[in-house]
Amino acid sequence: MIPRRAWLLPGRRQALLLAALILVGGASLLLLPENSRSYRAVAIAMAPTDAADCIQAAPDHVVDESVQDRVAFRARVDDADVARSTEVLPTPAGAVLAVAFEADTAYAAQRGAYTTVSDSVVSACDEEQARRLTAEATTAQRLTDAEAALRVAPLPTPALVAARDQAAADALAAAKAYDQQSTLPERSTSVAAAEPLGSRRSGSEEQAVPAGVALCVVLALAVLRVGWRRAAAPVPA
């Protein structure tokens, strides 16, 4: 008969299989995603020369529920994490608002900071935006009425022409004013690149994976040692 190799003995095969499974489990710990790294981005709102005074109230609207809801949606973070991740910073010269936002990814940090600042400007100027929209609609209607009066008149009198021209100028100015206000958040807000802050884990948490891998190696060796000895032991009569 051909002598059996030592590792082919029944007890040793089971020990090898169990040790291999333990080592695979330890190796899988190294594949766990690293979600502990955090990033921080800073966004600033600078008031353009044509900005309405309402932009100065932007810092008061950072804590608005509507603003924080939009931040959570656009940055893809939980609603409960928005307030904890947001920090209002001292404003540099010429700025009206500066905000830092911390998140697990660079994208979320940038989107959170930018949305916080831009939407705070939007909320601060809601009334001014509505006023300018009403003015645009009113002047547009005046222009329509002036053009209609000019068309139905037997002769285009200087008064009707002047009224139409004035209505056209007013409508153009109102539309320009509305466009300036509607684009104010985008024109005033800028965000810097997100910076990594490192790990949020404590020292013991950082050592959890290496310790787990080491424990799996020790356990696998112990299984091999015990299984090898039991397989080599004489079978009792």
C-alpha cells in the first residue's frame, strides 16, 4: 500500500480546512471600507457691488430648517448630521458669510458648505426676490398695454410713442434687476477644495483591524497545532 501523507490524515484535513477558513476571515478584515476619514470644506459669500442689502442677513438664515433640509438633500447626508457638521466662521474682509462643512467625502463637504451659504443668501433675499419679480411682471404688463394702445390708435401720436418707449425701458430695467437678484447666490458664493482631516476613530478603534487579523492568525495556528496532535495520537483500543 502507498503510505498516506501526513496532511491527508482525516483529523489533519479538518484542521487545515478550519485554519484556512479562519485565515480567510482575518484577511477579509483588510477589505473593510475605510469610512472614518472626514473632509472639511469652506464656502464664502462675497457681496457683489450690485447686491441688495438683504444679503447682509444671510448669517441669520444658516439655521433655517428649509436651508438645512436642502443641505441634507444636496450633500446626501442625514438631516440630523447637518447642524453638527456646520460651523459658521468669522467672515474675512468683504465677505458676508463664511461656513465650514465636515463630511465623510470631499464631495459631500463641498456640496454641504456651498449649499449652506448659497441657500442662506436665497432665504435672506426671498422678499427682495419677490418684490423684483412683481416689478418685472408689472412693467411687462405696462409695456403690453402701451403697445396695444399704439396699435389701435389711428395715428401714432408722440405721447403714445413716448409712453411705449418709457414702458419698454422700465420693463428692461425691471428684468435686469430681477436677473441680478436671481443669480445673486451663484455670483456671490464660492467654495474651496475640501481638505482631509484624517480619521475620526480613536486610537483603539484604529488598531481594531490589525488586532483582529493577528488574532485570526494566532487562532489558525492554534487550530493547526491541536488538530495535528490529535490526528497523530494513537487511537484507544
